[in-house]
Amino acid sequence: MPSDARTKACPSAQPDMPGSTVLGIVEGTADDPEVRYLASPVPAAAEITSLAGDLLPTEVFRFSADCVESNCRHFDGRDCSLAKRITAVLPPVIDVLPRCHARPSCRWWHQEGAAACFRCPQVVTTTVWPTPEQMTVAEPSQTGETHAS
Ligand code: SF4
């Protein structure tokens, strides 16, 4: 599917990005996370992000926000390279499209189609102890903390 318009949304965003809303909540375990998508978006307000307690909001929630394109290290001038790596490296964890309110504007969906959605629930935006596979996908920073955003 082609990626085109500037109106696309990033489904692994930060809570302070323009238009940020809560996409889902990270459930499951540290080794086997599973995002549960909210039925409808909730603004990423401070009273929501504070529910993460001592953890980073991006360890507990997935946020969706306006794609900032060239202001993101994953944007290659046309596409989201993070979405490409997710579909190339990570295994599918589901085989039916999840109910996801972000789909109409989701850059990953518009770019990679169902292959992105089948892998999406395992993506945690900030993983403190990433696996080698997750490091490959997210291009780890010098700190060892991995951000899929
Ligand atoms: S990749 Fe699919 S499941 Fe994930 S946020 Fe985008 S539309 Fe939703």
C-alpha cells in the first residue's frame, strides 16, 4: 500500500507529540507483551500518563500521534523504516486484524498492510531490556534503552 499524505499517524508515538492519544495498554508479560487496543482514542493527558507510576508512559501505553515524518529518525523520506523492520524481523503474533481505532490514519497499516497489524500487538514503544531481535528492529540508542518510536 502506498504511503502518501501528511495526515498519517504514528502508532508508536510519544505522549507529548502533537495529537497524541492512547492507542492501547500493554498487557501480557515482559517477555511476551500484548497490546490491548482501546475501543476509541483517549487524549494522552497528564492524568492518564501519570497512571504509569514509576515506569515511563511508553512502557505501559501505546500512543498514536501525528507522524512527524522527517523529524523522526525512522522516516526515510518516503516511508517509516521502523514499520519495514517490524514486518521484516518480527514474527506475526495474530492472524486476524485486531479491532483498532487508529487504522484509518495509521502509517504502518497504510504502508505495510495486514503484515504490520499481525505484528503490532507485541510492539512496546520503550523496552528497557530489549531482546536482540527488538534491538535490530528499533535501532538501539547508546543507553541500551530501546525505543520503537
Ligand atoms: S499497525 Fe494495525 S493494529 Fe497497529 S496501530 Fe496500525 S492499524 Fe492498528
